[in-house]
Amino acid sequence: MRFIFLAGFAISAWATAGVSQAAEWRAQRIDTPARVMAIETVDGKARVNAGGLWYAIAFAEGKIKLAFIDVPAITDPPQGALPDGRIALGRRDIARAWLAEPTTRYDHGILGDKIEAGSLLIVTRDGRVHTVRLKDDAVFEDLEPRLADLDGDGRDEIVVVKSYLKLGSSLAVIALRKGKYEIVAETPPIGRPHAWLNPAGIADFNGDGKTDIALVRMPHAVGALELWTWADNRLRKTSELAGAANHIAGTLALDMAATADFDGDGIADLAVPSFERDRLRIVAFRPAAHEIASVALPAKAVTNSALVTGSAGPPMIAVGLSDGSLVVIRKD
């Protein structure tokens, strides 16, 4: 149930007279019926798992409220799918895509087990099934492919983490070329085994009209927030900022960052935990990478982040903490 941020991002209708200051943002604790276990975004709406039950997070009448929702039972994955993988549902030419052919040839286990994917399956709107299969020197070390129209041609490309057994992770872009889906671009692998990266957001983060992919390189050991621009069928690194984390080793929560226009300038920004996960950093990339805000958290962030909209100001960000509480980061 990965949040859908890929084709665009939350553009606010609000306006601001200037750049937001850190003091204007705060973390507000929200009452929950039980310990917060997970946060997800489904069809653009935030929801929280508290004590094993799911609740919608909504902003109404000036207050943030939780409302119980009946979540349908999880359907069985397709045959041969990655056990913990998720199906990406598309709105353009790709109907759905998922990681498949589980393999133990890479003994990293950063996502909770040592089973990774050897291939990616793509089902297009016409019902055709396409397979992108890796050689034995690499795996897809991910849970769900990300669908995004990177070049604006109306067709989705696929963004996924590819890890080499001897060289660590790279970010791969898969696209349709002459009737066949294939890897058309990669970032350079990190350079050593068991060195991983995690995508954080896909949008035009610097306002140049080109799609960017934000990622955190080695979120458990280095915490480098990098921005890669897709142009001319290649990826080019355009920005880097230290001190970020968007994953906890051994967990399945890959979506600890959130993309929205947080400063009202019409350009996407990124909210991501600090490397220690004790603050939420809100980062803009125009004209260069810089903080809009850095908000202290009462405990460490441990869940996915989710956008909560409905107020007159910028989108709010819901985060579950290590003490079992729920906070919403908001600008008053």
C-alpha cells in the first residue's frame, strides 16, 4: 500500500509572503486509541494502524481526527511474486507491476529477510506481460516498483533499486524501448556489497521542468540526500545534502519521506527525517538544497510519513514515533 507520489506531488492552493521559518513549524501529538504501528497512504489519503486496526487521518473543523475504517483483506500475491512485495497500480499505459522470482543469491537482508527479486513483471493496458530479468550478478533490492512518467510522453517509466552482489545498490530506470521493457539508465553503484539506497520522492524539485528523483544513499550509515535529474535518457546528480534517513534496517517501511509544496512557491519540496530520526527536515532544492524547517520530534520517527491536507496552510505530515505515539508536523 505504497503512497502514490510519482506522477506529481501535492500542490497547495495556499500562498505565503516569504520563506517559512523553522519556528513556525511544530510537532503536534495526536490522541490515538492504541499504540501506532504503521502509517500508509492509499489513494492519496493517510491512514494509521493503531493496535492492529486502521483509522483514517483527516483534518476537519480545525482539528485532526482519527476515524475507524474497515480495510479489505489483503489478496494473495501473484504466483512467483516477492513474498513481501507490493503491486504497483498504474494510471497510464502500465496497469500493474511487481517484483518476482525470489532469490537468496544476495545475503544482505536490509528489508527484513535475505530474499530479493530476480525479475520485474509488467502488465500493460493491452494485457501483455513483460519481464525484466536480471543477470546473476544483481537483484532488485526493493519492495515495490515506482511508476512515473519521467519524460512527459504520457507513458510510465519504472524506478527501482537494483543491487549488485559485489558493488552494492544503484537506482535503475526501466522504460519501453522498441516494444520491450529494459533498464535504460542507472546511477553508479555505491561501490561495495551491502551498501543500499532508498528512493525518497519523484517530482520536479528544482523548478527546471525536468523530473528529479530524490534518494538517500546508505540511510543507515551515511545519510546522504541526493537529487538525480532525468534528462536525455540519463540520470545526472544535481544536488546532495548530508544528514537524512528514510529507512530503519530490517523493516518494510520505505516511505518515511513525503513530497509536497511546503513553502508555497509552486515547486515540490521534500520532508525527510534527520539521520538520527529525532527531527523532521523539510528541504527545498531551489536555487540549491536548503532547509525550510527542521522540527524536533518527541521521539524517533519509525513509520512511513503521510500527507494530511485540508488546512489553509501547507500540507501537514503525519509520523509514527518510537514511543508508539502519533505526531503531525504542521505550520501554524
